[in-house]
Amino acid sequence: MADVNYSVLTEEQLARLRELEQEVGGWVLAIEPAVKLANLTPTQLARIQALEEELSIILLAYHPQNA
């Protein structure tokens, strides 16, 4: 599994993130994955979101480095 680190944000980026947090009513984590995130179709994204809801977890889809 790849390491995931929190992003280092500029003041402007942090302000934008805080605005988003206000909109969604909760915290939003800014992370920098060490792998390329998967480019999902709307159908694939919906399937992932449904499984997240069903299992009460957060899923992150990415492409393995050797793919």
C-alpha cells in the first residue's frame, strides 16, 4: 500500500479548503497520495459511493504504480 501524506497548502489554498468545509458542514482532508488516482466513470464512482455508504467506510481508487 502506498504512503499517503497530508498536503502542504498555501494560505490561498487553505482559505478555499475552509470555504468548502463550510459548504459541506464538515472537515475535508487534503492528502497527497503517492500513486495516480483512478479516472472513474460516473457509474464506477456511483458504485464506490454506494459501497462506502453500505460499509460506512471511505474508499480511494488508484492505479498501481506498475500498471
